Amino acid sequence: MGHVHIIRDFASPLEGRTRTVRIYTPDAYDASPGQRFPVLYMHDGQNVFAHPESALFDTWCANLTLERLVSEGRIPPWLIVAVDSTNDRLAEYSPWPEPRGNIPARSGSFVHFVVDTLKPFVDRFYRTRRGPEWTGVMGASLGGLMSLYFGWRYPDLFGRIGALSPSVMWGWDRLFGEWTSHTRKWSRIYLDAGTDETVDPVGYVMRYGQATHDFHRHLQHLGYSDHELRLVLEPGGQHHERDWQRRLPDAMGWLLS
């Protein structure tokens, strides 16, 4: 079994606060001290791991899924760096305002925390592999939107993007208007949602199945090929950690292989 190390007071200077960061190292990290490892960054870190100090209810159990996929030979071992969200989650995961819910865009300082503070720390103190083909980012809902945002805004850093039930309709479909060309960087993008998945967190019904399907088509029209894209629409899938946990083996198996 790998280890989950928790740093509860990781300074985020631009945000003027500290954050909780959870770092999973696989068995191979200790067993092979001369080896370097790819890194997957994940949002909503309190929901990511099967661990006594994770969220009280359902989590993604990403560490267990990764260990199983590695043992089956489907993927190599990865480090996972998971950052907890805060009580200001909607705003800190908003690259653009959402006027229908009066949600301001405050993701800028969080993005800089990941890019300018956290990632350099991880690359300095852990044996990591660099480059977009060895660095992923994954999340669900607004965490899925932020994962896509990182991949679009920083394609030199993040090449593997896992967006489960991504809120691509946020800010009147703003991501569609911003992502207007292929990054021409190494890319692998996984998208999924429940076929009829809906949620109404801010006063309007967000239709995840249709929006995710439309965004997949949008990326195809920009020139992303089938080997760079995968879309999974699950009949009956809901907007919940249990559903993302259920789809995670398929998501990780394709994205991290």
C-alpha cells in the first residue's frame, strides 16, 4: 500500500492563507529510490483518497484505484497531489463569473498557487517526471472545469486532463469561447458525465450530459484526434462522489496509461 502524507498549513501567498495538501506516494516510490514518477494533481482533495482523515462520507478512493490498476499492469505508478477546496469553493473554482448565480471569479490566486508554488515544491522535494505528458490534472464538476482550464491555459505543464462531470456551461459556456484552437502540445483529455445528469446549485439547471457531449464535439472541431480525446456518457450517472468513484478506474486507466 502507498502512503498519503498530509500538509495542513501549506502557505498560499497570493491567497493570503494556508491550504491542506495531500500527497500520495505509491509503493514503488520507496521501493525504487532511483526512479522518477509522473504526477497527477487533483481538486477537492478532501474527497480524493480512502483515508481516515478524508471526507466523512463517500470519496473517490483514488489511491485504491491507482494501486489496483498498477497491480493489474494497466498503468505505471503515479504520485497524486490533492488540494483541498475551501468554503469559498464556487468562487475559487470559477475562472469566469457565473452571473446566473452571482458567483464571482476568484480562481486566479488559486491557479497561481498550483502553478507557481505547489508544483515547484513537488518537483523540488519529490522525484517527479517533468513535461505535459507526465503531468495530469483531474477533478469533477467545477473541479472538472478547472482541470480543463489548467490544460488550456498551461499546456506546457499539464498534458493529461481528467474532467468528470465538468461544469463547461459555467459563465454562459465561456470555456467554449475561450478554447478556440488546438494547443499543439501533447494532450490526452478524458471527459465524462451521466447521460441525463443535472444539478441546480446556483439557481439554474445545469445539464451535464449534453454540455459534456457538446464540449467533446467542440474539441473535435478544433482538431483534437480520437487518440487525444475520450468521452464517456453513463446512463443513470448522477452528480455525486459515488458516481465519480465508479467511473474512476476507466478514467485513470485511459488517462494515465
